[in-house]
Amino acid sequence: MKKLTVVIITFLFAYTGFCQGFFRVQAGPVFNSIKAEGGNVDFSSLKAGFTFGAGYEMVAAKNFSIQPEINFTHLMAEETITTSDIKLDYIQIPVLLKAVND
């Protein structure tokens, strides 16, 4: 697994050096509200979490690019009947296809 990770990272750095791409890092707050249907579960109204990630935009043609990203998001909620804390951590791996009309 370590060798595969090193190969992938080396490939990405080499690709970055030889192409017209853009690397970006993003971070920020996430505000969420969780609602449950049915039952007597009640959540507090609004909680704050955070998100951070990185993306790389690869230019494929003059008007078209592909942008894979990896994002980590941490969300929290508090249930008020039993005062339970709920923490949701997840990773998103979106791949965006961008088409620009000049």
C-alpha cells in the first residue's frame, strides 16, 4: 500500500510539472441542521462544523477541464431528549467536468 501511495503521489507531482493545471486548497465552516421524521426525536437547530480539502484542475482542451477533489467534512448535532451528541465525519471525492463557453 505504501508503494502504491508513493507511485500515485509521484505521478501527480510529475503531471503537475508538465501540464497546464491548477492546484487549489479549500477550507471553511459548515453550518448544518439535522431533522428527523417520525418519533419524538428533537435536534437543536443549528451547529457549526468544518470542511477542508484539495483539488486539481486538469485542462484537457481549450474549453474543457476536469477537476477531481477530495474533501473532508465534520458535522455535529445534539439530540435534546437524551442529550446525545452526534458527530458525522465523511470524505467526498467529487469529479467536476467544466465546460467554458467563450
